[in-house]
Amino acid sequence: MRRLARHVGQLAAWTLFLVVIAAFAMGPAFSPVPEGYGELKISMAHLAERVEPCRPLTEEEQTDLPPTRRVTEVCPRGRVPTLVRVRLDGELIIDRRVKAAGWQEDGRAYLLEFEPLPAGHYELELALRDSPREEGYDMQRQFKLALEPGHSALLEIGDGDVALRLPQ
């Protein structure tokens, strides 16, 4: 009798669990962007230039190193912060200076942004500075963006290339 009660209790608990899951499966509709809007996603994983360039070691410096650690050049750690500017129809929507990842700031600079936009056609401009220069940009790109309601476009910034990916 006790065993039968335990099985009936488990069946009731599982049935209640399934009813709750089914209710939330059909539950309130959720959209990350408002109706009539699309989304521009900006993803960057970019390796900027070093703060100081690599320099060759002299013969004396090489002989001072242990035999298993002898190298011909030394590269100081640290990378320049990456400046990212994105304009949409001439209006600045993103202006960020992104530090390189890592304890010594010697890794890639990472950025992930989501911008909800009304559906429509836009001129998208990207400007990127990843060198020690004080003015100007190292990379500039322009794209035509046609954004449908409920869709998202991805502006992907890599180490040497930039791509705008639209939904198929």
C-alpha cells in the first residue's frame, strides 16, 4: 500500500511539472525588440597593434639567456586600445575605446553591442583605429543596410576583415 502511494505521488508530481512546462511553452510571447523594429548586432574580436614594436636581441643578450629560451627578438606585451565608431545615416551610435583583454592587455579587444532600430534602409559607416596614432583611422568601411522588422543584421569585425551579415 505504501509503495502504491509513492508511485501515485510521483505521477502527480510529474504531471504537475509537465502542466507547468506546457503552460510556459505556449505562454506569453516574447520578442527582444519592439514590434516594427529590427536589430543591429556588432561583434568584434580584434587584435590591435602592439604598444611598442618587437626589437631584435643582440648577440650578447642572446647568450645571457638559458640555451632553451634563446630567441632572436623580444616583443613587449601590451596592445593599443581599439577605437570603434559606428555611424548610422551620419549619426554616431557607437563610440567606444575597447581595451585589449588579458592581464597584460595583450589579447584581443572584444565588443558586443545590440542596437534596436526601426525597420528600413540605412547607410552604415564603421571607423576603427588600432594603432598608436592620435588621429585618423586605420580601417573604414561603408555598408548599405536593409533591415526588416523582427530580423537582425550582424556587423562582424575580425582581425583583418569586416563583414555585414544579413538574414537569408
